[in-house]
Amino acid sequence: MDNRTKMEKEIEQLIAEISILEQTAENIRQRLTIAEATYNEHRQTYDTLNSLRSEKPNTEALIAIGSGSYIKCVIVDVESVLLNMGSNVYVEKKVDDAMKIIEERANSILKLRDSLQQQLVNVATRLEEARRRLAELGRSMEGGRTA
């Protein structure tokens, strides 16, 4: 196999690799966005519980229901909360215990976010190397030289 054929084969492989790396980077970015949103939701829940635990029973409150909308309600019980444990299973927990669980979950999400950010850096580095090599080969092919 001559050098030009080898270079063409390497170019094809680099193009495929770049495509896969770009898709991988986009997937990681999407997962990072979800992790950030989930973390923010946990922080908001923690802050809300922290605020509510100092309220007295039968206190009127405005509770955020999403999209900048609130509902007026009366807080009946400020001592416990129903906490989603997964698979649509809810458990009644004391507010302080629920806050600890939510904080642990938030910390786990931060660890996931950090891992995803490192993965993205690694993929971006590999992507830059592949693009650089592809450019080198392209210049070599144009000049009729071999790399």
C-alpha cells in the first residue's frame, strides 16, 4: 500500500473518529445540563424545607408550583415531609432527615457533574488532536507530500 493510500485511509478513520467524538461531547453536554437542573432542583427543595421548618402549623404560604407560578395554601404539618425514594415510592420523613437525604443527593449530583466535566475535557482534547492530525494530513495531501 503506498503512502497516499495510507493517508487516505487514516483520513477516513479520523473523520469517523471526529464524528463519534462530537456526538460523545454533545451527549456529555446534555447530561451536564440535566445534572445542573437536577442539582438546582435539589437545592431549591432544600432551601424551601429549611424555610418552612420554622413556620408554625396552619400558617398561610405561597408555594412554588413551577414556571414562576405559586399556589396559596395552609401549611398543616411542618414536622414531616413525603420524600420520593424512587420508583414512585414515597416515605414520610422528619424535615431534618429529609433535608439530609436531599443534601446527600445534591452532593452525589455534584460528583456526577464533576465527572462529566472531566469526561468532556478528555473528549475535547482527543477531538482537538484528531482535528489537528486531519488538518496535517489534508495539507500533506494537497502538497503531494506524505506525512
